[in-house]
Amino acid sequence: MKQLIEKMKFLSITGPKSDFDRVVNIYLNKYDIHLENALSELSAVHDLKPFVEINPYKDLLLKSEDLVKQIKVHKPSKEFSMTPSQASEIINHTLEMLKDLDQQMKDLKEQQSHYTDLVNQIEPFRHFDYDINKILNLKFIKFRFGKISHEFFNKFSRYVYDNLNSLFFECDSDRDYVWGIYFVPAAHSVKIDAIYASLHFERIILSDEYEGTPEQAYRKVLAKRNEISHKLSAVSKNIQDILNQRADELLTAHSTLITYNNNFDLRKLAACTKEGKKQVFYILCGWITQKDADLIIKDTETDPNINIIIEEGQESETTKPPTKLKNKKVFKPFEMFVKMYGLPAYNEIDPTSFVAITYSLIFGIMFGDAGQGLLLALGGALLYKYKKMAIAAIISMAGVFSIVFGFLYGSIFGFEDLIEPIWLSPMHNVMTVLLTSVGFGVALIMIAMILNIINGIKERRISKVLFDTNGVSGLVFYIAAITCVALLMTGRTLPATILLIIFFGIPLLLIFFREPLERFIEKKAHFFPEHKGMFFVESFFELFEVLLSYVTNTISFLRIGAFALSHAAIMGVVMLLAGVETGDPNIIVIILGNLFVAAMEGLIVGIQVLRLEFYEMFSRFYKGTGKEFKPYKNK
């Protein structure tokens, strides 16, 4: 199988510590480089230390963010480059220009908040038509402004009017409270205040800033608040004008600070040579594709302050190359399924093309209907065109294969007699469909085993190639077992006993003694584990489980034929409900039935096919333990 994973090179970049930001800004933002922790990668080197510095851009970036948020445009009208020092100067100069205006804004907002509180406080008492200052000067009568919730007001009003030497004036009410004022003789105020409090009256202390009646005070305070609001608008406009005049510079400065702030974080992945030498150097390590490796070497040939070393990308105990898939466009959407299971390791087969072909093919077999397949193909294609969703492309591809098998089955929108089947009609050839499904499953299991053998060769693991349940031993046993079953079903005689012993006994023995054989090949001291009895018991049950899995995995593919039959049966029910046999069918029932079946059965079939891919095939050859290639510039 063609290698569908990008070939990786291990990259080491070194240069003067003072030149770090320039190199990151120019080269790491230009090429796709997956960075690793340099100290971890170079753990054997003792004269290295972490690259630790205080970020000089962090605080300034926060200030620039506050300024940029107030600018209505999001991109500068013209592009131009800027150094961090220039960006810093622009931000600080703008902040200095806005310093007095910002202080004015702060003072005005405090005043606005104060007058808003005064408005809210006096508003419920506007209907009390008496001068507040005169009330304040009463000697023998005390007054109390306040509120009481509706829950307690009825009890409160009965008790006050019947038992207390006081007068309550109701001013206003809202959904929650009744607002009012009560008057009480000064001599009895302490006692009556306590009684009012026990009746849940919440007292409000009015500010001495009010003048005239509550209505007059309300209007005066409201006017002052409106005056403050106008001043705020004027100051805000002045600030906005200054920011708009400097918008291009500020946006560019902000973008520059973001870049250098992100670049600064790369110091966590870098290592430095120790101080005390004439010059301190940084070291960056990572992975780069073979194509980009050639380009970056050529690009840095004339740069005296950077040194790049490229090594062959090989997996080891400490180094694991990342995985970057490079599938053709038609297969690329199916990478979604592969990533759901796990990315392939760097030296593992990429199963994307295998999944794309087998998934679409199995879906078509299970959901063979030319009409409904056309709906899926067109719907998926339109959704992919406008939304670029990978699942939409997969649906479209599956729909194409549904169309193909719809013509092979002679099925279109559930009608089984409109067109002649090119191959067969599932409902009239039940056993053929089921046996063909099992035969197709057998072929897929064998292919999965062959892929596992190829993976073992790529990993240079002889035991996996020869003794694994999905290696050569397992494949030979499985082919022998399927051959014998086929001979028995067709009434033919089985091979000679000696052949059965060779093709059944030897593979099973190799699988049974896989662990000791693996130790023997690796030239370890002890072939058998210490507890031999436990080894034989565990190996026996593991071998029994393996034999059972061969049977269950093979039988599992019966569902392919079963779904092909169930689709025809479900559409037969739809046709019955629509009254097709009467000669006067209900078109609406046929349309709704087709849409329902296409949606519901299409979803169920899609899930079942994915189950077959993951459990019956992937489990035999694929681990999915790779790590994704994540270039710095795309973060």
C-alpha cells in the first residue's frame, strides 16, 4: 500500500539567544514545523538550561487590547511592518494622549452612577406632594421613608391603623413592594420604629441633596444626570476621534504585539547553552516535512545567525515523529473516521483509503436504492459545497454507491419492479445475499490480516508478522478453516489428515506459544515465564477466545445482507400503506415514506458500517496511537 503519511525530518535550529524572536517571526511562521521540547529531546546533553525570561509584551498587549476594542474597524487600511519597540511607543503615546480624557470619563461615570442612585431612590415617592426640607425640620413629628413587600402589606396596614399612634402614607407600588412614608410622634418614635421593623418595613434614608417636593427633586436630579450623560458622550467622541485617527497604527501595533507575545511563549520549548561563555545560544527542536526541509535549508543558506541540522525521522524510545496525512481529495473526508479511532503512528499504514472504499461499498450493499441514494448523494454534495462538512462528503459518496447497488438490485424509491435488476433482487434471493455478505466479510478480514502483517514488517517485529492471531499463523489458520467450511457446504471431501494437521495444528501452536517464541527471537534469557502452569491456562483461554472471535467476526458480516433485505422489506411496508397494489397509490405517503426511510435507515446503516470498520477490521491491524502534526504557525 502506498505510503499516505508525510515523510518527516527531525530539525534542530540554533542561533544567538538575542536573535530568537527574529528567527521565530521569519522562519517558524513561514514553514510548517511541529516543535518538541528541546530539553526533553536533548536530555543526554548536560550543558543546557531552560530558556527563561520575563515576557515584556504581556502587559502592553493587555493595554493595546483595551484600545483596539474601541476601534470600529478590525483591519488596517494598509499593511506595513513594525518592530516591537515601535509598537510599544505607539501604544504608550496613545495612552498618554488619552490619559486626561480617561480620567474625565472615570469622574463623569462616577457622577452619573451617583445621580442614577438618587433618581432611583426618590422616584417611588414622587406622589408625596410636600417639601422634603420642611419635613426634615419638624420637631415633634418624626418621619420614615421606606418599603414593604406585598406579602406582609395587608397584615401591616390592618395593624398600623388599628393599634399604632402613627400615620402611613402610601406613595407607590410595583410588582414586589409598596412604597410609603409613615409619621409618628417624636416621643413614641423608638417604640413604633421597632414595631414597624418587626412588620418587615424596610427603612430608606434619603440623601440631603434633594430640594423641594419629591417630584421637584426627581426632576432636578434627572436633569443633572442627563447633563452628565451629554458630557460623557462628548468625551467619548473625543476619545473615539483620537483612536480613529490612529487606527492603522494601533491595529498594526496590536497585531505585532500578539505575534511577539506568541513567539515569546516558544521559549518554553527552547533550550539555551549555559551562561559564562562568550555568547549564549538557543536550541529549537521539532519535525518538518521532507519538502519543507529542503526549502528551509535553501532559505537560510545566506542567514549567518541561524544554523539548521536535518536528520532522518525515525521513531525511538524518546522520539516519536508526528503524523501528517496526505490523502487524495476524494478520500480526505474519511480522515474524520480515522481520527475518531486514533491517528496512525508514523510507521503504521494509514487506513483512510481502505475505510473510504470499504465504507462506501458496504453502505451501498446494505442500502441499495437508486432513488434514495440519489437523494443522499445530492444532499451530501450540497451540504459539503456550502458548509464544507466532512460528514456531508461521506454521505454523498455513500449515496453514489447506493445508486450503483440500487441498479444492481433493481430498486428505485422502494419500487422493485420498475427496472430490471442487473444482478439480483434481494427479496427473491435471500440465501445468495446472505452467503455473499459472509464471503465479502471473509475477504475483508483476510485483507485486514494482510495489512497487519505489513504493519509488522514496517515495525520490524517478527513475532507480530509470524505468530500474531492476525499474522501469518492466524491468516493460514483462517484460510484453512474457511476452505474446509466451503468444502463441506458444497459436498466435497476434506483434505488429507496430514494437511489438516499442518494448516490447523501448526498455526494454532505458534499462536499458543507466541510469548516464548517472541522471547526466543529477541534472545532473552528465559523463554517461558516463571509460572508455567498459569501461562498454559491463560494461553488456552486466550486461544479459545481467538477461535471464537474468528467465528463471531465472520458471522457479524451477515448484517450486510440482513440490512439489504430489511431495506426492501421496509419499503414494501411503505408501498402497502400507500396502496400501490390497488393501482391508485397515495403519492404523499410514498414521498414521506421515502424521506423517512432515507433519513432513519441511512443513519442506522451508517452507524452499523462504522461498527464493522472499527470492531471487525480495525481491531485486527490498526492501533491508532499516532500524534497529530501541529505546526506552530497554525496555532
